Amino acid sequence: QGLEELDVVMKVPMRIVSLEISYAQEGMRRRMLDEYRAEIEEQNFGTGLMFTLIMPSDQIDKFCKRIVEDTNGTAELLVEEKDIWR
């Protein structure tokens, strides 16, 4: 009976992505966040913009391909190898 009253929570495999882009590319990247269900975990401003993102693992390949295309290969990407569950 107690189990029936518990809320069901779906956990999704997520990945951490480190992304470095130029300031000129920031608007493009921010518009993409919702499309790929990505969230900013951390951001740093220096000679370029560095973001640590978390997004569903099934979105990683499409996101990386689009970033490379939209930045003409100038973005730097690093994707963590292991999933985390959220």
C-alpha cells in the first residue's frame, strides 16, 4: 500500500560537456540549450567563453555535430565518457 502512494521519478542518463567558444558565438549557443535539453552547470569568461553543460546522453552526438558545424570547427568540446543519472 505504501509503494502505491510513492511518486515515480524517471531518471535519465546525462553527460557533462565542456564547451569553449568565442564571445561572438554565445548567442547561438544559448539558443541551442533548450533544443538539446542542456543546462549550464558552470560558466567562465576569459579570452573565450567556457561552459560546463549537462544534457541527456542521447542528445550528445547531435549537439556536438551542430556545434562543430555552427562554429566552423572553432569550438572546443570535451564530453565525459560516463553517464550520470538525474
